[in-house]
Amino acid sequence: MKNQVSGRRLLFVEDDIEFCNQLKTYFEARDNEVVVAHSIKTAREALSGLPFDAVVLDLLLPDGDGIELLDGATDLPPVLILTTVNNEYDMIEGFTAGACDYALKPCSPELLEMRLSLRLLPPVHSTVQMHGIVLDLVKREGYYNDEPLKLTGSEFNILHFFMTNAGQYFRAEAIYEKLWHAPSLHQNSIKYHIFNLRKKLTFATGKSLIEAEYGKGYVFVKELQ
């Protein structure tokens, strides 16, 4: 199966125990390590103890809105929101908070697996390095001269994309489509993440590593002056 998810550590944040068990059984049969959490509190505890390859997140949880798990987080893996909530405002809120995809219930394990497979970073190389920046693709953490960059999940994905395509210009909508394999629903969302990422990199490195040029888009500087 081309889009099979295997050999990954996955976190399912879902209060429907029967549905959660169904997903757990399905993905464990494909040689994944699966951790389940039925609340925001237990999800945070799980994330603080282990690195995950992806999180599948329900929005309606007993102790609050699932979006709270994303708020202020700096080291989350790709997050796919899986929920019955179906309106554009909540979708935009989820993407802005750092989610990489949004799926509606009911959703079969097979469809969920296919969508997850498109969002996971390839586990081929464990690190990417350039200009003193190191991205750890296993822990999904970024460093500059060994100091943590404190990136959100979306910022990490965007920086990884830029560093592996250094010297090439991309428009905001093209970056979104290449990262999340879907049409850009809201250009302001990706521009917001790039704006914050540029500020963090400039503050940490003292250099302008991501430049913007009218009519061409954004580029990660390949050669420093």
C-alpha cells in the first residue's frame, strides 16, 4: 500500500473510547506504536514524555477545546484535527494554531491513514543543517548554535521546507500546497507562520535568513554575504 503508515509513534487524542480503540487496533496492526489520550491533560502528559510522529486531535474534549493543546506549543509533531465540527471558522482557527490537516467524522481508519501519510515527514534523514541551524527530524526540534529555537509545529515544517529548498523562491500559497498537499484555503494563515518564523530566526541568529521579494515570494538564503 503506497500510503501505508508504518513504524511510527502516533498519539490519538479522542474521548470516544470505542472509536479510539478501533483506530489503535488498526494502526498497531501496521507496526505503529499508538498512545491514546482522552483529554487535553493526558495528551499534554504524553507529549511531555515521548516524541511523536503525528497527533490526531479531536476538538470536543471533556476538559476543553482541543485547540488548547496547540496554543503556545513549540515542539508539536504534525497535528491532524479529526472532529464533527464542520465550519470554516474552526478550520481556519485550527490551521492558524498549527494543525496541518482537518478531517471530518465519520472517517475510516483507511482514509485517516492515507491523510496521515501525506503529512508525515520522511524518516530518511534525522537532521538537516544550514547556517548554524540544526533541525532534528525525529524530535522535531530546531536549534541555532545548540540553543533551542522554540518553533511551533507549522514553523518547524516551513523551516524544514525552506532549508531543503534553499535559494529557491516560493509564493505563500505554493508553500502551503507543497507542505500540506491541499489547496491553500487561507493565504493569511501561511503568511502568519512565515512572519513569525522570520522574526524568530532573525532574533536568534542576527541574520535575515528568509527574504521576501515582490512578485517572486519567499526564499531561504543559500549563501550568506
